[in-house]
Amino acid sequence: MIDADIGLRNLDLVMGIEKRIVFDLVEVVEGRCQLRQALIKDKRFDSLSVVPAAQTRDKQSVSEEQMTQLVAELAEWCDYVLIDCPAGIEHGFRNAIAGASEAIIVTTPEVSAIRDADRVIGKLNERNQPVRLIINRIRPDMVRMGDMMSVDDVCDILSAELLGIVPDDEEVIDTTNRGEPVVLDPTNRLALIYHKIARRLEGELVPFTNLAAPSLFERIFGTWKAG
Amino acid sequence: MFDFLSRFFKPQGSSETAKERLRLVLLSDHLQLAPDVVEALKYDLIAVISKYVEVDVESCEVTFEQQDRTVLMLANIPIVSMKVRTLDQPAEPEPIVLGEPELEVQPATVTSHAHAAAPRRRRRRRKRLGAGSDNKQHAVTGPLGESSN
Amino acid sequence: MLQPQEIPQEAPGAEPQAAKAAIRGRAIVVTSGKGGVGKTTTTANVGAALAQRGAKVALIDADVGLRNLDIVLGLENRVRYHLLDVLESKVPLDDALVTDKRVATLSLLPAAQSREKDEVDTELMRALVEQLRERFDYVIVDSPAGIEKGFINAVVGAQEAIIVCTPEVSSVRDADRVVGLLGNRFSPQLIVNRVRPGLVKRGKMLSVDDVNGILRLPLLGVLGDEADVIVSTNRGEPVVFDPNSRTGNAYRTIAARIAGDDVPIPAPPAEEGFMGKLGALFRI
């Protein structure tokens, strides 16, 4: 994983490795350390490493070419290089997408998030980068009440291939507080969902499952999906 | 029947409003982001209109505006003069058979995320001539894709 | 490296601060670092609430390329020109300003959608905010996420800042970084958004004290994670226009505090009890 959010790094915090950072992305591209010195090997997952962002630098410190080179270097021995892209569509965004061969767009079912996702999808299409969509923080109760757009609504509007549907979950906040990715807890329903997303990335056809038993209404007028 | 029933039972919530607003806003966003499509449309539009009247090409403008529940195309086409008719030109232009407009700008197709391939400029655009084809300087078309007649 | 001194300071040869304050409105930037925490919703509602009190308010959407203030306010149909049209002198400011029909003293200067943040000239942006301050009691700038050029441009004309933060570690960290970058000039104040008191009670979410223990900012307000905000953006009707909305009430209180009223910090109520949840279940 590469944290491309230079100056606003958070992947380290969410992964719980913030105390183990010695070198960062900027130092690697500036040649002040070797890539392997900056890579933090996660102790909980055998084959997972993280390149943290710099916190006291800005996004201009890295160029698109440097990012592309770094990703290529990692891709020589990694099956997957995941790049955590900063918010927005400025320099940091362009850096993050530079080395990527495909993109995952994460959106919530809210008007402004979808509009922004649409703009980003447009920019990725310009570069012919295939895009897949994760709809995050969906609230089935609100969808049922007609107060929140459904998965189908969002997919219709964005016309992107669906990769995953992640419901709003109170437990996630706790896991990020502790720096323990939710997939570490097999009892959490989100763990199952993220595993399904991973399987889909591997090429497996995994159906989207219902999050809640359908109500009588839904059984008459059609169920809604998640997963 | 089911439709009637569903209206009865299904709560008509804000998500429908949101969807509709987003559809329009994204259409408007995409049109602004696809200047090549707009250029091609403008070119074709001027070409068609120029068959009947002389226009000030440099001053022609085509813009898109969102208004209430629709996106409107506004074309500002200054007309210089009527074209001089020669003896072997027909008095009235022959009615043109309706075809599908080449540039089908529907929400579904425009959501190719702001980079719809620009139609080739040479392609002719067949357009219905109706009551609105007199010496209008400001033609309004909308909802997008249909004529106002 | 982005240092506090890189945030553009007062223009050289500027009038003394006291003289300026007497004749001009207040320019406030709403920023956060982290995306998706509620900057735009806050800008829209605080601005609308101040306007409801009779103040003349101009809202500037500085999120060029990713504009949303228009759609959150429900004014997207009326956008004709935008910030860059004004900065590049293509249209007069008044042509670009969209006046809200619901509150006559509220105006919006929309962002450009098909342009980039790099295209905004920082000094021209500063001048524009100054110009608006001569006509409006409040000029509120909706900053984009991040700390790149867009943020710099949003901040340049402002004298005050509102930091919006959620009680999550990454949001707090980003807010802290932004506070550091802003430096002392802005006297930033804090709004903590999307607090879930039930989770806080169970120790599963940072409390406001936890958050402000790190940030150490004057607290403007605390907002809960309410469904009505989502409904309001769905409809393009800011919650402050709904007298029954708890969040609307909170924003109105925040506006009052900004205006200098001595009112207590709004805070979300404790989680709904069982009866409340039952009531919600039977809601049509």
C-alpha cells in the first residue's frame, strides 16, 4: 500500500503502524533512502507492506513520473499495489493515479459525493483507466424510507461497474480508533464484505447479498441488495 | 396495477428528488466538460441554418443552461440576411425527412463521463423544419435533443 | 514544504487592521483538511442562518472543479457564471452572484466546474474577497478538502477560520495539521460534526473533549449525525429552513455565536430511547 496523501497522511493511523514509521514516500523518491527501508511490513498480515506518506511535506514534493516509477518498482514483486489517493483532483490526485492501471472509486449515496465521484470517473476515463465502484456508508433503513439513494440509483447515475456495497457501521469508527482494520475481526459483517470485494478484485464472481431480511413490502415489490 | 399500488405503499422520499437533481446537474456538468461535443454541435447547427439564411459565424454562441427540471440548449445565431434565391432554386425548401439526430444527448449516453466522442464534423444533421424556422435570432431547444415545436 | 508563512499574509501596504474592521464585513473560511466532514453543509447552513438574522451574506464556493455549494443550497439551476468568470473579468460580479429567493440577503458565488484550482490567481482571489467584504456583512468561503492550491486560495482573503472536524482519528489529525498551517492570524474556531453520543458513551467514539484536547480551539458548536442533513441535501433545502430540525437549530445557534450572541454551545441530544426508536419504525 502507498499512502499518497502527503501532508495529510492517515493510512498509517488506520492501519495502526504510525509508531513504526522511519522513512516515507518523499524520502524514497528523493533518493534519501532505499524503498525497502521505507516499507513497513505489517505484523498481522504476512504479505502486506505499507509505504507511508510524509507528513511535513506537500504534494508538490513528488512528481507523476516519480510515482509511476515507484509503483512499477513495487509491481515487480507485488501482486497488488494499492494507492490511497488524497481527496480532490489536484496535484496529489494526479500523482496518485499516475502509476495505477485501474481505479476503485469510493462514494457515499449522497448528492455531493456522487457528483464528485462522477467528475473523478470522468478524469479517469480520460486516461483510459478502468473504474470500479464501492458504495460506502449506505443506510438500509434510510433507503427503505426513501430518504437515501439506493445502490441501483447510484449505479444508474455513475454508470460504473459495482465492486462492493459497504453499509454504514458503527464498529468501523472503533476499529480506526484502535488502528485495527475491520477485516481482522471475523465476527464483523464488514469483514465479510471486504473479503468479498477482495475476491471480486481477484476475478471471482461473487454475488451481492442482502444485508437484512426483506420486509413484506420488499418481498412484494422487489428486494434491494448489498454486499 | 403494480405501479398504482407501489405509489400507494412506497414512501415518496427525498431520494427521488436527489436522483432527479443529480441527473440534471451531471448532464449540465458533462456538457460543460465536453467542449468538443459542443463545438461539433455548434458547427452542425450553423451549417444547417446557413442553408437558409446567412449568419454571422464569428458571433454564434451555443450554451447550455439548467432550468427547473430540464437542461436547455441556447443558441444565439445572428442572422445577417436571407439567402438570395436563383431561378433554379425551389421557392420553398423541400421538407426534410426526420431521422434520428446524430448527436443523441440523453442523460444515459452523456454519462460517458464528459468525454463523449465528438461526432465527425462532416456528418450532416437532419433536423425537422417546423413553425420555428423563420428568422429567429435566438433559437431555444429543449429538453435536449428535441425541437421546441 | 508548506509552512505557515506560505499562507499568503496581508497584502503589502494594507490599511491597519482596526481601520479595516470598522468599514468591512467579516471574511471566514470553512475548512477541515479531511474531505467529507461537512464543510459545504456548514457553509451553506451557517451562511443561511446568518442571513435569516438579517445579515448580508456572500458565500463563495472555492472548490473549483468539484463544486457542491450550489447543489447543497438547491441553487444549481440558477448558476450562470462562476468564480473564474469574475476573476478573469469576463462578467461583472453581480451577474455571477446568485441571490437566494428564500432569504434575500444570501448570495452565492459558485465555483467553476470545468476548470482547475490551479487557474485561480491567489492575489485576484484576495482582492475579490476584499471587494465582497465592502458589500456584505459576512463573506464565507467554502474551502476544498486538502491543503493544496485550492485550500490556499480559499484561505487567502479570510481573517477568520472555522475548522470542521468529525470525532475520528484521521479527521482530527488533518484538522490539527490545518490549524498548524493557518497559524495564529486566523483564530480558528471548531465545529465538531457527526457526533454519535451513544457511541461516545460506550467508548467507541472520541468525545468532543477528546477531540478538543488535541486541537485546543474555541468551540463553536457540536452537531449530531442526523438523517435530516442527508434529506436536506437530497432536496437542496438547508436544514436551517426547517424550524423542526435539530441540526437546523444547532446551526442557527452557531450562527448566533458567530454573530457575538452569548448563547451556549449547541450539542446533540443523548441517543433516542426505545420509544423514540419505535416511533421511527412506524413513521410512514
